[in-house]
Amino acid sequence: MSGNGVVIIGGGQAASQLAASLRENGYAEAIRIAAAEAVLPYQRPPLSKAFLKGDVAATNLLLRAEDFYSRNAIDLALGDRAVAVDRQARRVRLASGGLLPYEHLVFATGSRNRKLAVPGADLDGILDLRSLTDAEMIKARLEGLVRVVVIGAGFVGLELACVMRALGADVVVLEAADRPLGRAVSPEMSRSLLEAHTASGIDFRLRTTAARFHGASGQVIAVETADGARIDADLVLMGIGATADVELARDCGLAVSNGILVDAHLTTADAAVHAIGDCALMEGPRGGRKLRLESVQNAVDQARCLAGSLAGRAKLPDSVPWFWSDQGDRRLQIAGLTEGYDKCVVRGDVGCGRFSIFCYAGDRLLGVESMNQAADHMIARRLLASSVVLAPEQAADASFDLKSLVVTAGKITAEA
Ligand SMILES: Cc1cc2nc3c(=O)[nH]c(=O)nc-3n(C[C@H](O)[C@H](O)[C@H](O)COP(=O)(O)OP(=O)(O)OC[C@H]3O[C@@H](n4cnc5c(N)ncnc54)[C@H](O)[C@@H]3O)c2cc1C
């Protein structure tokens, strides 16, 4: 050992979890976090939900209290972005000029929002949401807000639309695809969400996007859509997805595409360098499909696994991916990865908004989307983690007791 310990680049969910899990695993070397944001690591999910609504204060978003880091000898360089990595010398240069030597380097740089490059995109009042600072900027504009246009009906876009509507604004959502959450959920789930959100007063314009923004005195006043409509707006919120933050990794010669390429042990081609969380593009088990996920579960799970490896207790990330999103007063939960399904069966009552959609490839269950059905979601995670078979007919039969199948399946410890 060099005695230089671990340097983590990024100060978010994955970084904080990795540092905590390293200490839990008895790792005794130095741990240093270089964080571009000037605040202690915090949870992002409430930013588009309870925080914007005013139900949660910024101090309650912190993942761990300040003294947790000092008590555990975790050095935080807050507001000090890592600007270069010298892999030969094994050290990281910070914007402040500081140099951090490492034995192991971990990229936990997260992702960045996509921007829409159309005329007028730099007008005041066009905002997006990734950080606490972004959320505070949106919050500062909420008073007297009348008309909001949300661009993009992905998870964050829809959550923002629901919050804005709940706060009393007229909300129009523009979506380029023919349904909301088109890349993430089944058509049945999209349809249910579209109906529920439309009933709450949100106006959806599908198969179109913003072609330009109109302003007056530097402030956005309207959005012109690709099909020529003009929609008045006091505030425009962008939710058009994110890309992995890979620049620094690429600049130091690591392989990147839509993520920093790591093997199943979260290690790059350089054995001293790793990547976890949103920024990591992980090789699938046994050389299978590469996967990059943007979720709290993924960030936490990968951080825990890497911590085990670095502390000498190797464990591969193997848990079933899961995700949640609050859609107004509805909670959508997804267990597993549904991509590639060829059959969906519905269990429950779509009309009253309590149901689950079981997605199959042949007879193999790939994943389950649950709406206000937390019990189905928990059972789905256990089933997917086990070799127990749930036939499509059983899933569709509301009188079939799903719990009876999971008695011997693995225990679930984490809750959304
Ligand atoms: C508005 C919003 C709502 C969300 N809702 C949900 C949800 O409901 N459910 C869910 O599962 N997930 C949700 N997510 C996703 C979830 O928050 C992320 O998947 C998770 O935060 C990923 O953790 P991470 O540590 O990989 O990245 P992040 O938490 O994004 O942290 C990365 C950090 O690295 C910093 N950084 C980047 N480059 C450098 C550098 N060179 N030097 C130093 N620091 C650097 C960044 O500034 C950032 O602070 C949401 C995300 C957002 C933005």
C-alpha cells in the first residue's frame, strides 16, 4: 500500500456512500472527496418533488451530517472541482491548485443535463434541474407563476409538471415521442399516466418539441413548437435527459462512450481507477450487455460493492435494479430491467390507479412496473432476485397469492 488511500471525484450519492461503506468495511487508509458543488452531499430525488413543493428544507436533504465526515476521517474538498488526473503519477489536480495523491481513484462524477440548442435558449426564465442551486433558482420564481412549459415527459419532466400544477400553474408539457416516459415504461403505464396527468389539468402536446423561444426584455414569454404553435410561458423547465459526466476520465485516457467503461468489478482498464453511479458504464455479467443506470439504488449498490472490493471483501453488484418516481399523488416503482419484453400482463385495477404491469420475454419475467402497489413492487424484487418462476397467467390472476411464491426467495433490505 502507498498510504495514499482513495480519492473520490464527485460529491453526490455514490461518493458519500462509497466513503461511508469503506469505513464500515474497516478501510483504514485516507479517504478524500473532491466535490465540485460547495455543499455537503445531498439527495437529488426530492429536488423535483418535496423540496420544490416546500415540504422539505435544504438541510433535510443531506445524506449525512457534517460531523459524520470528520468523525470518520473523510476529507471533503467542497467547491473544489477536480480538473486533471495524472494516472502515471497517480494524483488528481483540483481547481484550487491542490494535488491529491491516490492509491485508488474513483470517478463518481454523475451526469449532466442535456441542453436544447434552439434560438432563444439563453433567455432568462428557461431553467433545468440537477442541483440544489438549480432547485433554489426554480423555487425563487414560483411566486405569482401563471404559465409553465415543461419540455420533455421523462421522469424529471413529469415530476416537475405535477409539482407546478399542484402549485396552481397552468402547465403544458411538450414531448417529442408519442407518449410520456416512452423509453422507460410500457405503453400501458404511459397511457395510465397520461390520463391521470391530463385529468389533473396538465396539457400534453406529444410528437413535438420547442423550435425557438420568444422573449421580451431578455425574459422568456413564449415557446414556439416545431409544429408552429405558440405557447405563452412565464417559466420554461427543461427535462430532456442527461449524459454521463465523462470528460475528465476521457482527458486522462480512459475508455468512455456514454459512460466511463468499467468491468463487472467497477474497474477501468487501469486497475487503480474505478467508476460508480450515473457516470459508470458497466460491463454486464459474463461479458453481457453494458449498462449505465441513473438511479439512487444503482449509485448506492455500486458504491457498496466497490467499497467491499477496495477493503479486500470483493462482491459483485448483483442486486435487482429498482427505481421510483413520484407522479403527483401516485408512486411509480419499477423493479428489474424491462427492455426487450415481448409480453405484458396487467394485475390490479388500472382505472383506479392501483396496478402492476409484469413484463416478460417469453415466459421469463424481466421487470415489473407498479403504480401505487408497493407490495407488488417488493415481491417483484424478491422474485427477480430468485429463481422462482411466476407464470404470466399467475401474474394476471388477482386471486393468485404472489406472496406464496416468495417465502423462500431472498430478503429485501432496502426500501424506496
Ligand atoms: C431532479 C432529480 C430527480 C431524481 N429523482 C430520482 C428518483 O426519484 N429516484 C431515483 O432512483 N433517482 C432519481 N434521480 C437520480 C439520482 O439522483 C442519481 O442517479 C444519483 O444522484 C446518482 O448519484 P451519483 O453520485 O452517481 O451522481 P450525483 O449524485 O449526480 O453526484 C455527482 C457529483 O459529482 C460532481 N462532479 C462532477 N464532476 C466533478 C469533478 N470534476 N470534480 C468534482 N466533482 C465533480 C457533480 O457536481 C455532482 O455533485 C434524480 C435526479 C435528479 C437530478
